[in-house]
Amino acid sequence: MTLHVPLFLQPSGADPDITPTAQEFRRFIEAISPIGRQGVVGAGDMLVAQRAAGANFSVDIAAGLQFIVGDDITSQGVYHAWNDAVVNVVVPAAPGSGTRVHRVVTQVRDKLSNGAYSTYDAQFQLLADTGGGTPAEPNSAASLALVSVAAGDLSVVNAKITDVRARQGAGPFIAVKPADTSRTNNASRTADPHLFLPVAANAVYSVDLMCQMDGSSGTDFGFNWAAPASASFTAIVSGLQLGAANANADQFFSPADSSPWSGAVGLIGAGNSIGFLLRGTLITGSASGIFQFNWAQQTSGATSTILHKGSTLTLIRAS
């Protein structure tokens, strides 16, 4: 059959019943925007956190609602998963050396669409990093968190859990810095502890970053981005530098086509500040994950470059 019978038709009289399939209902969910997009419904739904009864080598997954795109077969549609109580999932103990980064997912197991399954359900899974890196997200699954365990760790705490849940719908999704961050070393541009957000696979996002930075005489900063594998990001930066030497001087930067894209802003000036605005488009590939702002002091100095409280990263999903 090429054109399926529309849903919600009701036969009359002695006409035979019209029985829609589960796949037709899943395709209906997929067709309704924004419900057709993969992700959790509420901000706290399916949130992964350290064990509430006392941190150990396990994590708690909160109750909540989630939509998961089935991709075992073509046109599989979107599933609705419901967790009605906290679920505890065991995490492997600390390795003898190095760090392991495990992936926690919700996965739908639909025997009709994948003969490798023997059931019809959804389950939480921890996909263990056994030394070869974080496992990829499997089919018909949605990532919830990445859990980092290093040699010598005695338990899993919230600081070692990275939330990678995609939010159902278009957004906007906003990360706000709750405190200042100071840096004096440009050895590497590292992740800002607050300016990151989870992103879904096969999506397009409008990105806005607004930063307020300052420092003492001679300080400056450089930046780049981390995104899921196969993602592309293009952007334009406008910096309004304040100070006697550069009063009201707009600075525009057009990023080179490189990965990761990086840039630098020149001297901030003694006791002055710079308002740093970036606007761009993020296109993700087959992998979900984290979109992260990384930065450092461009030229190492004795005085700090400061990224201030209240700086924001905003994502709006376009498709």
C-alpha cells in the first residue's frame, strides 16, 4: 500500500472496522510539530543524577516523559516513553588507570521492527566505555547523560555527570552563567563550566552567545567550540569593546571553514570590558551530544581574563 488510510475515520452502518496500526499512530506523533522531535518533555524528566540514598557506583534516573525516534527501519515513527518512578542504574567501578566515559540511554525494543529483540518495551541502559571510548548511541535510543569515572574515584557524583538530554520542542533552551570564571593560561581552550547545552541528532539550531568579559591591562581571550561528531557550525561574531582607546568600536569576525572553528579577540584594556555577541547556525549529524563554548586567555599573563556571571548561551531548534 502506498497511501495509508487516514487516522480517525469512523465507519458507519455495516461497514467493516478501520483498524490503524501502531506504526500509523507513531507516524502521526512524528507529524505533529514539535512533538515529532526526539527529547524529554519537562526540564527534570529522565534527569540522571548521583544516587540520592548516598553516592556510590550507580546513578538515579528521574521519572518523566520522553519521545524517542525509532530508526531500526524506515518510517518507524516516534515512541512515547513514560517513567513513573526513580530508577537506579549501576555504573562500572573506577578503572585501574585513566578515565572511562559511559553513556546512559533510553532505548525502545520493538520486536516488530527489529527481530533481534524478543520483547516490546523500553529500558534504561548504561553503555560502558571499556577503554575504547564512549560507545555510540544505538538505534531507537535517546541519550540521557555521559558519566565520567576516573582511576581513584570512590563513587559517581553530580560533577562527573554531563546532561545530554535533548528537550522536546523548539526551545529556546538557555544556559546562564551563575558565577564568574577567571583564567590566566592559554595552554588550551577548555570548556566553560556553565555555557553548554545538549543537542539532538539530525537537527538545525539557531545559536546566540552573549558574553561579558573583562580584565586588567594586557588581558585578552581566545575561543572555540565543541559539538557532536559530524556537526557543522558557522557564525559571525560582533564585539563592542569599551575603553578610551577603542570607545564604541564594533569588531566583526567571520569564522574560517575549519573544525573546530576558533577565533580570538584582542586586548581588552586596563579595567575595561568587552561585550561579546556571537550568532550562528549549528547543524548536527547522526550523533546527539553537547554543544560547548570553550575559551582561554589568548596570551598568558599574570592577570586574569574574566567571563562574567549572567553570560548566556541560547539555542532555538529550527528543524
